[in-house]
Amino acid sequence: MGVIETTRARARQFAEAIELPLGQILDGDCVEAMRRLPTASVDLVFADPPYNLQLGGDLNRPDGSHVDAVTDHWDQFDSFAVYDRFTREWLTEAKRVLKPDGALWVIGSYHNIFRVGAILQDLGFWILNDIVWRKSNPMPNFKGTRFTNAHETLIWASQGEKAKYHFNYRAMKTLNDELQMRSDWVLPICNGAERLKEGGHKVHPTQKPESLLYRVLLSTTEKGDVVLDPFFGTGTTGAVAKRLGRHWIGCEREGVYRDAALKRIEKELPLDESALTTMQSARSAPKVAFGALVEAGLIAPGTQVFDKKRRWVATVRADGSLAYGAQTGSIHGLGKDLQGAPSCNGWSFWHYEVDGEAKPIDAARQLYLLSVED
């Protein structure tokens, strides 16, 4: 075990010793809730704060139906000054509870992300990347008065200019079919079976897709790390953290969201150890990376894939890499190595079982393409 890994392991032991409220949703105002947490006790903060949309009234689709989240009380602030004060307060607490090598992720739209970014810089955070989440199926601009808002922005920041931080570069490259992961992420919005509903209505209007949190947590945390979400909502962060073997703490003042989150996370099953292990070190790029299918849950980590003659059976891991005994690699690289061939098209080489029938993993890719085109 290296020096960094040893330091992080000791930090986890410290976190357990101070009895953090792991796996719990703290009730009430997020600032007050975070003040109850010890200093330097959290590895990562992922924040999806109110966007302060400032749309000045209802927004309706052409068919007359109401667009959710436009008039929700939790997204309303009397002025920019009030919003800025609230932002400074929760960011100050986030900085305090983060470990020296911890990091912050915050997501927002054009309504708020620039104000948030300026304030976090004023507080000493150091911006590492701004990530553009480009929605493959955005809601159109119904009035036809502006461009369609087809993206949101995430800021990834460390504790300071010289601060250490954690980045699983190799896992991200593997997830992206051996190409360096870029700062523009094309992912669908939350829909289908993933969208939580009660009585036919959305539980939360701005539920984030699990694929987005999957990429955030896989890229900047390790198994056993503590992830804090001050705006927990319906628990996407907690569900993905549990699946990936990370600890989580949530803050959420709305009871209906807390109840939905707890039910959701209770059903989530953590991945086994072999599936959680990710690539630590190593062209033709398909339109879809195999890792995108893993993120979307079309081929889950732990799935057994095999060649058509079943000579080799490999296990899909959390970052989209495959493991066959001690050998690991991408769908293309491992297929090539096992055959001793100069190259391999992993999409057609590897198969998986669907209702007892063996299908090439390219079938899952086609399903993914259909889903993002919807």
C-alpha cells in the first residue's frame, strides 16, 4: 500500500472513531446540519443547491401542462444578495468539514453557477475543472425565445491551489474506451424506471441521473471514502455511493424527499469486491464508450461476459474494464490479449446473457443509443 493510500486508510479509521452519522440523512437546514459534523472529516462534498431560477412565474408546455421546479419554494430567494449569503454559508461549512485532500463538486445552471463559482474562489477553493453535462435529451425551449438549455455545469474544486486531491485518471480513461475523459459529458437526463414517482407524479422535479453521480464518485473517490451531499433530495448520491462501496451522509429538510431517499437506498445493493476493483494503470473510438453502458446500468458491474465459444469468461468492473483471472483491460484490449491477436473489436467479441440468450454486448450499445435519442 502506497503513502497516499495509507494516509487515506488512516483518515477513514479516524472518521469511524469520531462516529460520523454515516448512512444517515440529517434533518433541517443544511448549514446547521453541517455545523454538527467534525472538521476535516469528509472526503468529498457533492452539492446540487437550489438554482434560484428567477423565471418570474409559471412555465407551461405547449399542451398546457406545468413544468416542475419553476415555482418550488425551496428554490426561491428574495434577492441575489440573499442567495449569495446562503451560498457563502454552506460553502464555508463544506470547506471546514472537508479533509485537506478532499474536494468539492457543485452543479448548477446559468442562473447560479457563476455566482457560486466566484464565491467558492473567494473562500479559497481552487477550481480543477468545469464540466459541461450535455443532456442528450433536454427539455426544449417552449416559448421559442432563446436557445434550448441543453446543459448544466459542474465545478470540481480542491481545498486550495497547492492542496492535494484524488483523481482516478486511469479508471476514467478505461470507462471511456481508452480515450482520455473529456470535460464535456454527454448523458441523458433522469427518466424511465430510474425516475422516482408516487401516484403517477415525480417525487422530485430535478432528480439527477445516477450515471452522472457514478462518474463523479468513480473519478474522485475510493472505496470506503465519505461523501457528503448537503442537498440530498431523493438520494441519488447515496444510492450510487452505496453501490460503489462509499459511505454517505445527506442533509435534507423536506420530509417527503427524505422518505423517498431512504426507501430508494434501502433497495440498493453494493457491488462485490471484484467488480469494485478498477484499473490502476496501462483507435478507433466508437460513438459510445462501453463505460457509458455500465454507468447507465445496461450492463451492470459484476456481469459475466464471454466470447462466442465461451473459451473465456470475464467480469465487468465498475469502471468498464474487464477482469479475467489476473488479466485486466478494456473490452478491446483484454479480448486482443486473450486471443494473442493484433487487435479485437470487443463489441462483437464479448457476449452476455439476456433471458438465457447470448447476445453481443453491442446489443446493449444499440439499446443505449435508442435511449439517448428519445
